[in-house]
Amino acid sequence: MLGRIKRQQKRREQAQDDTPSIHGVGSLIGGSGVSLDGQSLLLPDENTMQFGDGDEVSSIATSNYGGRGQSSFRIVGPAVEEPSVPPVPTDAETGVPATNGDDDGSPGMSEKVSDTRNGGAACCAGGCLPRWLSDSPFWVKSVIILGLALLVGAAVLVAVAAGMASENKNNSTGGSGSSATVGADDGVGGATTSEPTVASATAPPTMAPSISLKPSVMPFPGQTPSPTEGATGVPTGEDSALPSDVASQTPTEDPGPSTNIVTFYATAGRFQGSDLTDLQGGLPNLPIDTGNAFMVHLGDWNSPFATSCSEQSYLDNEALYSTSSVPVMFVPGDNEYNDCPDPAAALTLWHDTLLDFETSNSDWQLPFTLSRQEPDYPENFAFLFENILFVGINLVGGTIHDADEWTARLAADLAWIDSNVEANRGQMYWLVLFAHADPDIQSSEPFYTPFFNRVKDSYGGVPVLLIHRNLGIESSGYEPNFQGIAGLTALVVEGSIWPPMKIELNAAGDIFTFDQANWYADEVGL
């Protein structure tokens, strides 16, 4: 036994002495000394990492490697002779080849040394690995394992992303709900709808139908249309959450401006001949809309030359407009007041017949509360309706008979507007002003100049619609950003013609239309 141990130890020492300093061809493929840049192949001494005297530098650019597990390859340059494998010694006593393992059962050297001619794989108890990997330092193996892990993770991420993209594509094929749009040419009832698209079985529930009220003929300057009306949430098909026993502490939000449409009419002047006939036949048939429509007369319904502003002329006018299907309010014009032979007496007749005229007909139901500037200027009125402040004032043209009276009246007009604007802050989103005199008339300049300054500086950016009678040589007209003021719009009403101007608007700014041409024939057919 002692002799066999000594012989095995001698064989190990001989094997170590016979180990060549340069690897065989098999190790040349996977060795750490191989450069992959296609330039050179350095064959270091395995133990000393130094080049031997017989080492050569050769290019691998022309090498032909047959693949893993094969030994077919070609190296250009001097070849290094492969050392022969020493024969396995036999036991001198028995003549039997020596065992591959020690007596303790541990693997022998022949199991630990790989045969590089069989594909360059080192076989051990755990399995077979390439020689270059089994001989690599620990950090190289760690980098390879980490790289494989990152590669697998990247593949998983790509698969997840592809799945999400596919799901999003499916969701985008869901149907859209029907919609209706009210435009200038359509009128209030001129909405057109589109059929909803049926969603696929895998698509989420479609949006509920919504109604969009877009700006009509003319949007007010500087205004943004209100959000679309109608349900916009996604129906879940489930009951809402159970009510809580605790009262909500969230304060009630401001509902914002009303989106309800206000319809009203504006007319002016004195009607004669066929125009008077049209007026008489048309007043009883004015559309009442939803029962909230009204009309404002902007003055000049009389003639100092034709009637001399007699009392009968006031009574005739009162009887004529009492046939209207909608309530009528008047603002004074100079032809029934300032230009009359006796302006003071004419104003008294105006008060007797037209003051509170909107309440004189029991068939007229006002949807708002109207106030007047008592006691000095009761012809001035104001009311708030659907978040729109409507104001009418005594602003006439013509001759200035009394400068003090003129100045005091114009100052009262400004004070009346200011007080109503201040009283309705937070509720008023629009201001509509009815007046007789045109801004181009010099006698009205003491009013309009400070009023325009208030629109710019004092009314908090509230848009203003100024509606006044034409100068006689003008027709109806519209001018946004009047006098270069953002948010100020001038609307000119042509007098003494039928039909009156029809105006539709809402506080949210979604609707603003006007028409003094064919609307009556189109809607009423008379």
C-alpha cells in the first residue's frame, strides 16, 4: 500500500513536470488570451503570463472554427507542436493499470484534467462547461451571469410592453356616443345627430351622449365658450357607493354662468304704410320662445312734425304695442320727448302711458323682477335674468335745451349703471345696455366717454353689449371690440321696419345670434 501511494505521488509530480507552457489547440479557441478584434492572437504562458521564446503572434482573421464540440479549425502562422500525452503507468506488482482515484474515493487527476481534443469542454461532477468559462476568473463568470439575467429581464419587459400596446389598440376601437350641435344656421332646434358606433365586446363602455353648444353667429370678444353640456362620464353599470352618515364638509361650488338661452327682440322708430301693417299683424305673433321672451323699443316711435307730440299719439302707441304676445319695455327717444314742442310735457305723457308698460297686460308674465331709478329718472330700468344684467337708460339726441339738466341726466345714467353692476357682482356675467342715442352723436359724448372707460377699468372684465337705434341713414350693424375696447360689442337696430331684431344669447357665451332679416318669415311664416 505504501509503495502504491508513492507511485501515485510520483505520477502526479511527473504530470506536473510534463505540463506544457503553451496550451493545446483546443484551449486556443476559448482561452482568455484570444483577441476578438481580428488583429492578433497572443499566446501567454499559463503560469507566468509571459511570452515564451517560441511563441508567435498570429491573426485569427482567417481562422475557420467549426463550432462548439468540433475540432476543425485553421490557424495561419507557425504552429506549436502538441505535446504527447504520457502513457498511464501500471502497477509494478500486479501489472494492472493504476486506479483513477485515491483510496478515499476522491476523483483522481485523470478526472480533473479535461481532454481538450473533445470540444474544449471541462467535465466535472457538476456537468460540462466550456474550458474558457471554467478557467475564467470569478468576476468574468459574474459578468456573464449578470448579462444573462439582464437579457432575460429585457425580454420580459419587451413582452409586457407588447401586451400593453395590444390592449391599448383594442381600447382605441371603442365607439363614440352621439352628439348634437346648435349653430347659427341651425337655430335652437337645428341640431343634427350622428348614430353611435357599437363598441366591441372587449372595448370599455362608450361615453354617454353629450350636447355641445358652440358659439353661434358672433361670439362676444374675449370670451371662452362654456364647457359642453350633458353627461360626459363613463357609465359603470354599478350602483353608487353607500351614503355616508357624516354630512359632507365640502362647500357648494359656484355653478357658474347660466347656459339657458335668453331670447328677446329690439325695435325702434315710427311705422307707416305697409310697415305699420306688418307691425300690426306681427306683434301678436311674436314667438314667445319658452315663455321668457320680451321686446325693447329703442325710441323714436313718435314724430314732432306729424303729431306735434299730442296726447293721442301716446295713447295710440300704447294701444298698438299692447297687442304684443311678449312684454314690451321702452326707452325714450328724442322724437317723443326732447324734440317735442314742450319737452317737459312730452316726458310727462311718456311717463303716464309707458312707465311700467311691461306690467300693463295681464297676459304678460315677466320671468324677472324689474326695478326703476326712482324718483328722478323712473324711465331708467334694470333687471337680472339668467346671469345677464339688462339696463335701459334715458339717453337721447337732439337739441340741448338745458345744459344743467342734460349733464345731470347723463350723470344719473352712469350712476344707475354703476349701482346695478355693483349690486350684481358675482351673479352678472354679461351687461346688456339699451339706449337710443348713437355714440357718434356729439351731444351723447359726455355719457359714452366715461362709460367706455368704466367698461375697460371698472366692470371687472364683464363683457358689454350696447344696443342702440340707428341714425336713420344706417341699417342694422354689428361691431365687436367697439372703439378698440376688448369685450365691448355695439349692435345697431334699424328702425321703422318689420321684423324686429331677434337676439339670442346666454351668460356662458355659447350662444349669441342676431337677425333682422328673414327670421320671422322662416319661423312664423307670415
